[in-house]
Amino acid sequence: MGNKLRKLEYKLAPYAIHNLMTIMIGAMAIVFVANFAVSAANSELSLYEWLAFDRAMIMKGQIWRLFTFIFLPPDTSLIFIIFALYLYWLMGSALEREWGALYFNLFYLTGIIGALISGAITGYATNDFLNLSIFIAFALLYPNFQLYLFFFIPIKIKWLAWLDVLFFAVEFVLGSWGVRLSIVFSLINVLIFFHRDFASQCRRLGMNIKYSWNRWRSQ
């Protein structure tokens, strides 16, 4: 099986997109600036509405929405967008260096396919959970990486990842079925690439619980 994977990697490697996250972040920045210009010219217009995933409009022929939704930046303040895009670039680039361009391409593409499946079923698809999956993957690989929250509060990335997981959980509980499916399918890439790590963590947790239980019973 290992030889087959290596042969597949050798065949696909020339087609891998290098610096994928730099390209994605650059596209998001362009969309943000373009939307700002459009809104400044006419406050009733929004470029985001023309790029967002909309199953009904796609069925009417607006095929570009199948792709353009992944280029939408976070819809929030300018300062937060700069911070968020920098963070996505930092983490995505680190994953590409760790895995290589091909595997990172496959990770990101799997997340996109998951979002599209969700959109096909429910009519709802977003790149928010796709981008947050990069955050989770980075935290799993570099749990002790330290960021400076608000530029001066040091905090390890693993604690922010737990907040990320909490966000997913709240959205899953309180959101519609469209949101729930979007979360599940957008995290398929994390489950596929890290299932062994999750299994190992579950086994370790089970062993610790069993050890604690046996120790309690022996007292």
C-alpha cells in the first residue's frame, strides 16, 4: 500500500499547486477590496452576494458560485480581516511545508468537496468552516505554537483550538441542519488526515480512565 501511495504521489506531484494558501489569501484580499469599491459606489450592491454559494441560482446557470464562495473573506471589520487572513496564511503555509504541496492541496480540496456536498444537499455552503479546519489541523501538528492575542497576550495555539472546537459545537447545536451538515462535511478533511491521531488519543484516554477506575476500586 505504501508503494502505491508513493507512486500516486510521484504521478500527481507535478500538478500540485505550490503556495496554495498565499494564492487563496491573495484572492480573498482582492475580493474584499473589490467589494469595498463596489459598495462605496453603490451601497445597495454587494459583490459577496454574487460570489456566495446559492444552490437556486446555480441551478439557473450561475455556475461560478460553485467555486467563488471559497474566495469570500471573513465578513467583518478591516482590522480583523487583516489578522484573520494573516493567520490563515501562516497556518496554511506551515501545513504545506510540513506535508508538501500535494498533500496540502488534497487536504484543502477535500474540505472544498465536503462543503460542496453540503451545499448540494441543503443549499447552504460556506468557506468559514473550511478555513477553520486549517486552524484545527495546525493546532494538532503544533499544539505549543504561541500566538500573541491582541498583540501582547501570549497564548498557546492548542487553547485557541479548544475555543474553535467549542465554536463548532455551539454552531452544531444551535444551527440549522444546513449549518450542521456544513460543519460535518467541511471537517471531513481533518477526520481523514488525522483519524489515526484521534484514535490514538481515544485509546490513551480510555487507558487512563481504566487505570483510574482500577486504582479507585483497589483502595
